[in-house]
Amino acid sequence: MASAGLPGHCGPKKTSMDGKAKSQERADHVMTAVQWISAPLNNKLKGQNPCDQSDIDHILSNFFMERYVEERNICNMVKEESCPPSEPEVVLPSPIPTQNKDKKSVDKGKKSSAEKPLPPAEPPEPVLPGSWAIGSVSLAVAKTGAQLQGIPFYKHIAALKNRETPAQFHIPVPLVTLLSCGKTSPGKLNLFEEVILIPRAGQRVKQIIPMTLELQKEMMRITNTSTKTGATPTIHCDSGALAVSSERPEQPLDLITEACANLGLALGTDVHLALNCGAPELVDYSKGKYEVATGVLKSPDELVDMYRILISKYPAVRAIIDPFRREDAEQWEKLSSAIGDSCSLLADSTYKSKALPLVGVRGHILKHIHETTVSDLVSITSEHQGSVLMGTTCSESCSDDSLSDIAVGLGLDYVKLGGLSGAERMAKYNRLISIEEELDQQGNLVSKEKHSPPLFAEELQEQSTATERALSDTA
């Protein structure tokens, strides 16, 4: 009755793997998932009612945990067999370094600039081969439940979350990827994996898409005619955004600022920006620093200063995603204190969903991948109402457009669907427009402005204060 697909994603990025190894790993994941679906899951789900989503997801999660424990036990046995017992290591005391008088005086002068070593990286959470089967089957079951009840998928999701279908819905603000300046883009800059457009709350999706396309067209025109902005942009195959050649973090932001000014868009009022830094992928552990651009290394504290200056110079930046590794908790807190309410910090919790919350983080990126069931999405978004972003992965897109239904049904404030190119991404935007039009025709669409989205908290407060003053003056 229904089919479902999830974006292909084999886990945290492994820079040491070549293309052939990655393809083989992906093939192994797919083959295992198909085997799980065709035999054990097929048998376990026989006779189940597709409308009982919670019960089915419980079966799926239990099956996954059994496979996870089996895999972990096998890995532990292999480790024990491959590592014979060794004699205790004798640790010799390290010699005291000899220093001459001149060296002492130099070191004394540099003492204040000594930098703390980077905390060691937490081991990445492994992605169990076959885990795609769990999320995909859960999604297919949810779609089937909606069909059996004769209701749109987003209304079925809303009923799962609220125990009943709500009378009114709002459309999440779509966050559109404008530029890509990460490692895979031309130029020296590595820092900004994505520069994301945050449209004004209350705008219709049908208005946002043509506005963003005009902005991208103007950025291409500027880049093609200006010598200051660098090389001609190309469509980035992963995120569907323009990939520009940049040397410094200011360049992509200057490009957007100029394009907005040319089109009469008020940057900081009509539109805002978010920066997806992807900083965990930029660490050079041999030097203990982040390589923000080719040959440009910065310590975590230097990165705090850089972000602070950028936000001060570009107040339209209202959110920063993954500015540091999770291990640099001190810097998350420092940056949050430095920027205050002017900008929100967000962390990708895809692989660390059960980790302790970071101080200063206001929201989390949630991705429907791997063994995440529909019930998991309902549970997580219920615990973090109004502060969860839902994003697709940039590594591989998926033509399944249910992400739009899920975002609407869960009542999310924002949904990140990628850039405005590629059939698989445009299918999600088109679905969002269809839902918006359907709700509008039924009279069940409410304005997003009534929900006080977290990324615009300070702006809404300022508007509220200004309105109160105007009313007071009128009175």
C-alpha cells in the first residue's frame, strides 16, 4: 500500500575512506537492510495493524537492539582473539628537559599565550549495517496507516503526536541552503558547509521559493561580473546550493548582502541567515586546531572570537549550527555568553541523541535516518517543542517527500530541505506548497507569526515592545 525511503547515510564522515570503500560500505548497509525486511521483519509484523504505530515501532526497535547487541558481542570477541594478553608495560619516568637561561626568559614571555590542548574526540557512535530497514519500515507503516484511515499523511502524524487530529496547522518556515563554502567547494574556505536563508515568519512557501531563486540568480550575476568575489559559482551536487570560491568567511556573507541590496531585500528584516559550520569535520588533531581555511588554523578560543566578530559585523546571522565539536563544551558556553540573544546556537544531535545537553545550545538538528522510527520523532519533538530543526542529510538526498508531511504533522517551527535544485529536493518543497494550499482552502491554516519561533525571539520581543510604545502613544 505504501513505499518509503530514507536518505543514504552510513554514519559520521570517514575522511580516510576512498570512493570505492564508501560505495562498498553503502552496498553492505543496503544488502543487510533488504535481508532484514524480507525475512525476520516480515515474519514479526505479520498480523499487525498498521494503524498501531507505537506497537509496531516497539517491535522494530526491539529487533534492532537485539541485532545491535549481537554485533557488539561479535566485535568484542574478535578484539579479544586478535589481541593476546600482553605483559604489563613498564613506564619510565620522562627526563626533565634542560633549558638554558635564554630559553627560560623567552618561555616566560610567552606563558600568557599558551593554549590548552584539545580535549580528545569522543568515539563516534557506529551505524549498524541494516539500520536503514528500521526507519524505512516504520515510515512505510505510518503511510499505510494514513491511507487506511483515508486522511493525509501529515494529519496522521499530528494524530500520533496529539492523540487526535488538531483543528489547525501552521507551515514550518523552510530553511533554504543558499551557498556552500565547505571542504568540497572551490576556494580555500572550509568553514561554512552551508549558508542558509531564514525567510520572515508568516511568508507563504509559494512566495519564499521565487524570492530565493531571484536571490541566487543575482548572486550568480554578481559573481560572474565581479572580480572581488572570485570564481563562477556552480551547483553543488550534495546540498543543491551554489558553491562559491571564497578565501575568507566574510566573502560569502558580503556576496549575499550585496545581492539583497540590489533586489531591495532588507537583510535582517525580510530575511535572516544561518551558518552551518560543520566544525567537527575541520579539526586537525596533529596541530590541535580547526582548519577554517586551507593553511589557516584556529584554536577553539580563537574560533569563539572569530564568530563573535562575524555576528557583530553581520547582525542578520541569527543562528549558528555546529560551531565546535561537542567536546569543546567550554567554547560553546563562551560563545553563547558572548553573543547573548542576538544569535542562537544549534547542535546536530543525529549521532549523540542521548548525550548530555551542551550549555548555550537552544535547538537541535534532527534527521530521520537509520533506526529512527516515527514514534521516536514524535517523542523527541514532544520533549523539545518549538526548538527542533528537522533536516535532511547533505550526503545523499532521497526522493521521498514525506519529510514535509512529518514536519507539518509534528508542528515544527522550521524544516531544512536543502537548496532549490534537484528533483528530490524540489519534490519536498512542492509537497510543502501542496499542504499549505490544502490547509488554506479548508480554512485550517494559521500564521506562523503567532508561534514565536526561537530563532527570532529577540526580534519578536523588539517588535512587541515597539508595538506597545505605539499603542501607548496613540492612547
